[in-house]
Amino acid sequence: MTAVAAVVDVASQPGALGLLSPLYWLLDVWSWVMSQLYHATGLGMLQPKYAFMHRALLVGLCIGVMAPLIGTFLVHRQLALIGDALAHTAFAGVAVGLFLNAVLEIGVSPYLTAVVVAVIAALFIELISEVTDAYNDVSMAIVLSTGFALGTTLISLNAGGLAVGIDQYLFGNLSTVSRENAAILIVLFAVIVGTVALTRNQLLYVTFDETAAAVSGIPVNWYNRVMVMLTALVVVGAMQIMGVILVAAMLVVPVASAAQVSRSFSESLLVSVVLAELAVVLGIGVSYYGGATAGGVIVLVAVSIYVATVAVGKLQTAMGEDATPEVGSVDASGSEPTTD
């Protein structure tokens, strides 16, 4: 939560441009690399004048790592639908930002307000489950409907000022990935990857054997909150090019694809990242040359990859190779599940 608050605080200060300058420099370096790649390959979408495509590709590549990295834990915990719930609350966060800008002329980035609202919603999902003993799907349904209701209410209060700009958040738009939004995504990427790297063993233990993790002294509730907050950050980051409606797909589809051909958790995680990156790169390329919405194309590519992996998995099974990960046990140190 501290890292998220720091991002919002930095980007909302007058001197934020100077504080974010290293990230802007990184974006300039990336754009230069893409320009050199254009001269080497002749790919039209990498032309130097298309800096927005360079940023969109970088954002997509980051999403291709973040989404399956978190999604692998979620799928194994049967929380695949939490992405949808947080996407709808992130939409409410966008509406809050647009409303504040239109009414109070604050000038805050809607993506920053989306981060704050999505993280708060993620904590509420856990809080409702803990306090009321309701199943996770109940708490997710409550938060999802509340978030979407809040977003639509704020839009209706100032329809003339908000409705025009809301489509890019609902469906995603490559051309609207600004330098500021790309810099925010890089910060979110660093927070997510760094947190998972530091807490991987604990998250793995809680994922596969929550009861034993609690008995061994691991603060299960705290790590559950960490996971849902990281999910919220992924949702907001991916929303830039995927849009609210399709953002949850990147948390689930690549992971489901990897599960068809992987034999262990680590292998599944690695394969899901590779497949997500493939879907993002192909999806952005097809959407650019075909003039289609990037989010929809990326999801269609990801689903096509899923169908292909199902066929490969069936073929492996027919040939006597067990490609389905089998969860054995996780020891108290949080080591990876063994296969039987």
C-alpha cells in the first residue's frame, strides 16, 4: 500500500516531471531502440514518428510479464474472476479521476485514481470475506457491482464531460498511452515483480496449502491482501491497452494455456509469460495493420493459443506423456510443490 501511495503522491506533485525524468529517459532510450529496429526490419509500426506505438509495445511487454505472474497464483487459488471485479472498480477509479478533472479541475491522471480505488476495492474483497465468512465469489460480486455502479453514476452526473473520453478506458487504445501513463506502468511493473520475487515462497505456500501455512506461522491474511493488491495493480496497468472489459483475460487465458503443457508450477509460470508475450506482440501487430482494437485482438490471439495448447496437451496424453501439473506437497519453507 505504501508503494502505491508513493506513486500517487509523486505523480500529483508539481515537481513530478523532474522525479519521473529517469523513467522518461528510459522511454526515450526504448523509442530509440524501436527506431533502430524499424531501420533494420522496415516494420511500419516501429517508425520513429510513431512514439505512441513504441510506448504501447513496451506497456504490452510489461503486461505480458505482470499478468501471468499474478494470474498463475490466482488460477491455482480458484480466484480467476477477481480480475473482472477489480477491473470494474478500476473503471470507477477512472470515473472518479475524470469527474474530479471535469468538476474541480484538479488535473490528476485517471490511471492514478484507478490505482487507488482498485487497491481499496481489493482490500474490501478480503475484508468482506474475513468479517462475514462469505465465499470469495460473494465478496467479489458485491465489490464488482458497487464499483461499476459508482462509475456509471459519476459519468451520468457529468455526461457531457465524461462520456466522450470514457471509451478509451472501456476498450483500450494504443494511441492514448502517454509518457506519463507509460512511466506509471513501469513503476507498477517494478513494484509487482519485486514484491513477487521477495515473497514468492510465502505466496506459493499460502496458495497450495493455506491451512498448513497458517499453522507454520505465516500470516495468511496478510499475504492474501498482498496478492489482491498486486492483482489490482496489474488490472490498472493492463487497462491502458486492454480496456476494462477485457483486462481480466490476460490474468487467466495464458495461465490456462500453460497448464495444458506444463508439469510444474515454475514451468507453468514461465510458459504462461512466454505465451502472454506472444499474444501481446502478435495482437498489437495485427491490430495496427488491421485497424482493429488492440485489446480484442490480443485476447483472440491468446484464446487461439489456448486452443492450440489444448490440442498439444491431448496429443501428449495420447502419447503417454502426462502434461498436467500434479500438486504434491509444499514444505514449511515455501518450496515449490513437488510432482507425484
